[in-house]
Amino acid sequence: MKCGYDKEQLTRLLHGELAEDERIGIETHLAQCNECRREWDGLRALWGMLDEVEAPGPSGDAQIRFDSMLDSYKGSVRPGNYEGAGWWSRLLELFRGHPAFALGYSLLLVVVGLGVGYGLHRSSTAGDPGGNPKELAALTTQIGEMREMMMKSLLQNPSASERMRGVSYTSEIRTVNKNVVEALLSTLNNDPNINVRLMTLEALTHYASNPAVREGLVQSILQQESPLMQAALADVMLKLQEKRAIHPLKKLLQQKDLNEMVRTRIQEAIVRLS
């Protein structure tokens, strides 16, 4: 039998436009209705695909101007010259904590990324002395710092779509440090948008080898009130075979108002983890 639930509510949920009681109602419905949950998953997938649309590349003119800028910058950070480092630190400090500069961050990362690739190519093909491995390593580190700050800045943005973009930046961070883990766990537990929290959970599972991440996921079980998040965390704990999750999952079962479908999935997870 086809579900007659208003599917427009799914779009409103995706964009965080529902009042608290409406949000809880639709999340409860999603936990029980396979048809609506499939449509919800499709909406989320479509939204993710839009974020992956490739931006147009820079013109040849822009590449020439950037090459000149990169050469100047590389000269400023050679041994014995600390002015470049001071300039870079001031630039990072200016951007830190200002979500309004998110677009500027993105453009800077694209430009610097092009420069690193071009520098590596020159050093490997022409033996260019400007492609000093230490300088390139330092530049790569700075790009990583910019990506991390970009992510943390976007996670504070009022727009749910921008916070989702911030979560997606974790795929470009090679090694997540303590600050990144804390920012993601805070988003997982506190973000008002269910889609942002689900995306954050998915991102964190990629770093499950990190003990702090696994511990944070286990502790998050009892902090989630959404049926979707409770079910998703139970599935993740089962996938990771995280036996420490058994105790908080059992405590969750003690809640009298726990969604019945979620209760069933948690019971199954506990049996398979035991």
C-alpha cells in the first residue's frame, strides 16, 4: 500500500525548516516507513551529488598570475626569511572564526592546490630549484591547516547546507587531529539538523580506527533523541563490532517512549554484538 505522507515534509526536513514537534514527528515516521525512508535516502544522495558538481577551472591568464604570486611567496619563506611566515600566520588569524569568509577559503584552497601541483610537476620534470621538497612539504602542511579551519568555520555557519559542506571537507584532511575529532563529535551531538548529523556520523565512521572517534561514537548513543540517529548509531556499532556499545544500547532500551522499530534494531544489534 502506497504511503500517503506529505513528501514535501522530507524536503523541509532536509533543509532544517521544520519546527521541533514537526521534526520529531517526521523522524518517527521515517523510522517506521520503508517507502518514505527510501525517498529520504534518495533526497540526501541527490543533495550530496550537487555538492560534487565540478567548479570551472581557472583561465590561462589566472594560471600565469598565480605562478608569479607563488614564486614570490616561495621566495619569501626561504631559510633566513621569516616575513612570509608572519604574513601567512596573520592571514590564517584573519580568517579564523569568520564563517563569512567561507567562499574566500574555497577559492584560496583551489588556487594554492593548483600551485602545489604545478610546483611538484616542475620539480619532477625540470629539476627546478624552486621546487624544494621542504618548501613544498611546508606548503602542503599549510593547505591542510587551511582545510581544517575551513571545516571548523563552516560547521558554525547558520546554513545547514554550509555545515554539510564543512563535514564534507573531512574527506580532504589526510589525518584528523584532536581538534577535528572534537568539532565533528560536537556536530554529531548538537547540530539541530538531522541531515547534518547523519552526514557527520558517516564521516566519523571513516576514522573509526582512531580510539577517540570510537569512544565518542559510543558516548553519543545516549545523547541522541532522533529515532533515525538512534537506529543509525546502532547500525554503525554493529558494523564496527564495538562491544562497548552494548551497555549504552541496553540503557536506551529502558526508555519507555523509544520507537518500536528502533527498539527492534537495537535488540538485534545487542544480540549480534554479544
